[in-house]
Amino acid sequence: MTQIRAMTEQDVPSVSLLIGESWRRTYSPIMGAETAARISDEDHTLQRIAAKLTDTNKMSFVAERPDGSIAGYAMAE
């Protein structure tokens, strides 16, 4: 069963990959693959995602599969 839990620093690489893949899949048909990749590479860095974890005005969560892999991500502000 998938579990929803607070995101931790250890989740940042998996979340970065998940967001990047999702962004490219969603926005490449709209703005072109090259533009979508460039924007994602700028906005979904490990540093930017990690910074959200320390922002007290934001809460980040992950959906974790039984095998420990990340199936989803949500951030509330």
C-alpha cells in the first residue's frame, strides 16, 4: 500500500527526477521539448527542491510505495 508522508532531505533526488519527468511529459507538446527541458532543468534542481523543505510557509509530502520508491509529490504553501 502506498503511504503519504512528510518529505525528507533524502527524498530530494527522487522528487527532482519525478518532477522533471512529469514536467517534460506534460509541457513538451505545448512548448516544445527543448524549452520544457530548459525550464525544468532551471526550476527543478536539487537545491531549489531542498530549499522548499526549510521554508516554514511550505509543507511537502511524498507518496511512497512499499518498495520505498516515490510515486508522487505534493507541496502546499
